[in-house]
Amino acid sequence: MDEQLRQLGRCTDHDGVIVDFYLHIAAAFVAVRCLMQAARNANRWDTRPATRRLR
């Protein structure tokens, strides 16, 4: 995953469509991650343990 992010950071394309695509896809990932975090916190049980214990 880190390698892919480095490749995005080194994007040398000067075509505006390609650059805009990468910026929009990155923004979408951030938005989805925030929504998942908010849903996880909103729907979490008060009495649920923090971790599942495997035996």
C-alpha cells in the first residue's frame, strides 16, 4: 500500500484529467474511511468488549 501511495505522490502527468482523477479517487477514499469510522462509532454496543478473544 505504501508503494502505491508513493507512486501517486510521484505522478508526473501533466494531463489535467488524469491528475483530477487521482485527486478525486483519493478524496473518495478519505470520505469512505470517515463514514466507516462514524458508522462504527455510532453503532457500537456500550457493553461490547473492545476486542474479540480467540481461544
